[in-house]
Amino acid sequence: MNTALWIVAGLLCVAFLAAGIPKLVGGKAKISANPQMAWSENFSDVAIRGIGLAEVLGALGLILPPVFQLWMPLTAAAALGLAALMAGAVGTHMRRKESFVPALLITALALFVFVGRAFLVQF
């Protein structure tokens, strides 16, 4: 179980860093240029950068505490925060009548890490 949690947390970390850094660095101008990011028209530049910051910090929170043996509950908190962020993404995609399945899958994976680290397996 611990191995599965590490694999999922690692994959989520890579995915959220890849998604969050462009939002944080480029903001709305860069994100809205991508046709797959049409949702960004409903958000301000500050909101998009905030989402990017939350994704980057959440990604780091999944991996860094156990690697450095620092405040382990942060990993479960980061996973829960990312699940909440992605639940918001599901709602946004549903409201826009877009496919929400990828966001729902990522939400489920983040919840898997949360439950695993908070209640089942300690590092």
C-alpha cells in the first residue's frame, strides 16, 4: 500500500507541477492562448495565478515532507487541498458543459493519497 501511495503521489506531483507552473508564471495571457484551457475566460489573472500557486504548493506538499522527514501530516493536508481544488475544477467543467472526467479522476487519486496517508499508512 505504501508503494502505491508513493507512486500515485509522485504522478500527482508531476501532473500538478506541469499544470501549475504555467498558470503561475504565465497567468491568464498564456493560459487562454491554449484552446484546451477555454475555462480560463471565466477567471481573472489573479485567480489563475492563485490556482497555479495552489497546484505548485500542493504538489510540493505531496512529496517534500516525507522526503525530508518534516511534519508528515502536511502530505495528507496537501492531498486534501488538491482534491478540493480539483472538485472545483469538476464543477467548472460541468457548468461549462465540458468533459469533467479527467478532473474527477485526479480528484479521486488525490483523495486516495489523503485517506492513505491520513488514516492507513504512515511513511
